[in-house]
Amino acid sequence: MPEWPYALSFDREVDNRLAAALGEKSDSPPYNRHYHPDRWNELAAKFREELGCGPKCKRDDCRYYERDGYCRRVQIQRQQERRISNLRRAGFGQVHIRQHERNTIAKTPATAAVGAFLKALEDQERYIRFLILSGPRDAGKTFASSLVARDYDKAQLVKMLTVQHVGLYGESSRKLRKLIRDVDCLVLDDFGVEVLDKSGVMMAQVHDLIDARYEHDGPTVITSNLNLEDLASRYTPPIVRRIREVGMFVRVETRGAN
């Protein structure tokens, strides 16, 4: 549950939109308010209208409640609480959840890739179910993947080292395979860090994992430090073919540039 009062969240969202529109950083208000007060007030009114009710809204006198039968401010609040609850249940760390709580989601190449992926999921003419976010550490890949998982009640973050540690046999392995097969949204973090032994056991496990998600209709987000050529040379052709067939590959070099 968010620790801040929702009115603060609402004002912060308005501030973020103003900062983006006026080309200033969101952590240094009041942006250009003193230099362009008319433009600032115009945009502030526009963004508050888009978001719904103002921070002082009360359900009894909410014009949106009278018109639409529900209070938009309360609806936004409940959506935010549900998303944070989904991320906690999925296994995302507090360092990623805190940005959702504070409503401070910066635009980066990784988040832009997620936006394109979410649109592709809704495209009836294309069948895209995999997003491969490739890039160095600290490029914001794991956080970007949370933007997909937050809207699914049954989502799970699984690190590839955990897959290797669990192995193919035993109760823990059966539970993990069932989880990977059944969740609506799966995030495979650090794809490629697992050790592929000469026996081929780990490769078979990766193949089963990708095959299970290939048959699933829900989205799968893969984060990796490897580029497309490295993935193609590391894994067997059936694994790479399945990912390419229904996947998008995006390489992000830093948080600020492709």
C-alpha cells in the first residue's frame, strides 16, 4: 500500500506532466511558472482535467461521480494500489516499487521499449508475446519490465540464477515449472548468466522454459546483458527461433540513449 496520501500522488503526477511539457526536471519545481504563468496555469488545468478530480475532491460533490457514476480520483488511487500490490506479489524489490509509489517514472529507452511492446500486445494483426530488453547493467531494464507486470494480478519475476539453482528435479523444480507455465506475465531477469554445462541439462531447462511461455498467451519480458548475436550463438536454434518468432528485441545502451 502507498505510504503517501493520495492527494500528494495526484499533485506529483500533475507536476511530472508539467515538467515534461515545459522541459524541466520534475524534482525542481516550479519550472517556468514565474516566467510563463499563463502557459503554466493553462497546462496545469489541462492535466488536472485529464487526470480527473482535483486533490480536494469529495465523492459527494464530485462532478465525475455525478456524470459517470464513479469518482475518477478514487479510481486512479485504487489502480495505483493494485499495481503496487501486484509488483510486491511478483517479487520486485523495494528499489523498483518505490518509484511506482512516488509516481516518478522517468522516460528512458527501456521504458519507451516497454511502451511499444504494450501497444504490440494489443495489435490484432501482429502476434507479439516476448520482449527482450538487452543492455548493460544499470540501464533500467528490470524496472522497465515492472511496467508490464504491474497490470497483472498473476505476474512473477524469476531470476535465471534461481532457475539454475532449483534444477530439473524435486518439489521446488516442479513448483517453479508450474509457476512459469501458469502465470499471466513472466519476467525472466538476467537471461544468459546461467552456466550451461556440457551435459546439456541447463540448456534443456531453458528450452522447456521458453517453450512453456511460447505456448502461453501472456507476455514474457526477458532482460539480458547479451546482444542478439550473443544470444543466437549461446542458445540452440529452437530457443532462438521461438523468441524471434513472437518477440521484439530492443538494445538499450544507457538510461538516456539507445
